[in-house]
Amino acid sequence: MLKTGLLIGFICGIALFSACEHQPYVLPVSERTGDSALCFDRDLLPIFISQCAKSGCHDAGTHKKGYILDSYDNIIKKGIVPGNYAASRIYMSVTGTTEEMMPKGADNLTEEQITLIKRWIVKGAIKDNNCTPLCDSDNYVFSAGVQPIVNKYCTGCHSGSAPQGNLLLTSYSEIKGAVQSRNLIKCINYETGYPGMPNSGLHLSTCQIRQIEKWVSAGMLNN
Ligand code: HEC
């Protein structure tokens, strides 16, 4: 009798425990439509590469806390709950809702970048490849063509008090200087013998490279 009582108690305990165990909501695969205005490679990957996949942080070599944030397949493995940004540790860390605010030791992500990550998670965190490249190779004005590319793809690693490669790319004169004396053009073209940039195997599009090259050929104006 006592044994049966214990057994029943035990089974009830298990039932109660599993009922209480909190499973975060995950958007069903069939409802992961993606945000039609967003494209992972174009809009999200550059943020992850530049802000998170730095050496010493979340590149393949360092993978702090098991997070490698250098490609879609790696990013989606850990810390992203499709459809539920509030339960996604990566989202929590860039908004400061976990103990450690990320990126560590660098500026916080901008509101715009955080919103992009949120929108991407809400619609299922999918990798949509059918994206138009939003690029005009004839736009080689520094402020409208070149600097936005550098800000999006490069500045995360090349800013702050300990920039990667000991190179800052946060202003006109720093970017110009990197073309003149740090082989910036060879790096973005992934030429052999130079570190390919933006690093981690992510390439700028041919159109974006043309924008920067045309700006250089036209005399690197501060326009
Ligand atoms: C994920 C981090 C990261 C991103 C993003 C990144 N870089 Fe770098 N960059 C590095 C590291 C690390 C080095 C040092 C590499 C080395 O010396 O082998 C470096 C070095 C460089 C150098 C110096 C090369 C030399 O020969 O001295 C240039 C120029 C450069 N980066 C340009 C860029 C540009 C332009 C972008 C954006 C299109 C970019 N980087 C994005 C990490 C990054």
C-alpha cells in the first residue's frame, strides 16, 4: 500500500514537473515566412560578422560560450528561437536583458541593427536568398556610397580602443589612409597574400567593390 502510494506520488510529481517546465514558444516551420523586406545575407550577416564574429569573441577560432556567429548555419544553431525574440539569447544579449551586454567592450548595436535582428527572428529567422542587391555601382560619393558600406561591414571590428588589425575605419581620413597604406582594395578583393575583408569569408558584392574602387579612382574625395 505504501509502495503504491509512493509510486502514485512519484508519477504525479513527474506529471506536475513536466507541466510546469517552461518551453519557450517556437514559430512552427510552416509559418516561418520571412520578412519580405529582409534578406539574411544582405541585411543580417554583415552585422553578425562585423559586431560578433571578431577574433577573441565569436569567430570559429574563439567561439566564446559556444557561439560561432560567422554564417547562417552557425548563427541559427544557438541563441535564436525562431518567432520568439524575447527568448532568443542573442537578442537578449544585444539589448542588455541578460547579464552580459554584447558586443562586449565595444559600442552597443544601433537601434536600427537591433530592430533588424528582431524583425528577422519574429518572421522565423530564415535564410532568404532571393534578394535584390540594393546597390548602385555608380554611387561612389563618399558619404552616400562608400562610408555606409564601411559602417555596415567593417567598423564593428575596426573601431574602439583595440581595433582588429590595429586599424580604425571610422572616419574619412582613416578610410583614405587604409587605402593608401594598408592595402584596403586588395583586402576587399580577397587577393592572395592579403587578409580577405570583411573577414570570415564574407565578401562584399562586386557592385559594392566597384563603388569603393570608383571612389578611389576619382581621387578619394571627401564628398
Ligand atoms: C570580423 C572582424 C573584421 C571585419 C568585419 C573586418 N575586418 Fe579588417 N581586419 C580584421 C583583422 C583581424 C585584421 C588583421 C588581419 C591580419 O593582419 O591578418 C584586419 C585587417 C584589415 C586591414 C589591414 C590589412 C593590412 O595589410 O594591413 C584592412 C585594410 C582591413 N582589415 C580592412 C577591412 C575592411 C575594408 C573591412 C570591411 C569591408 C573589414 N576590414 C572588416 C578584422 C575584421
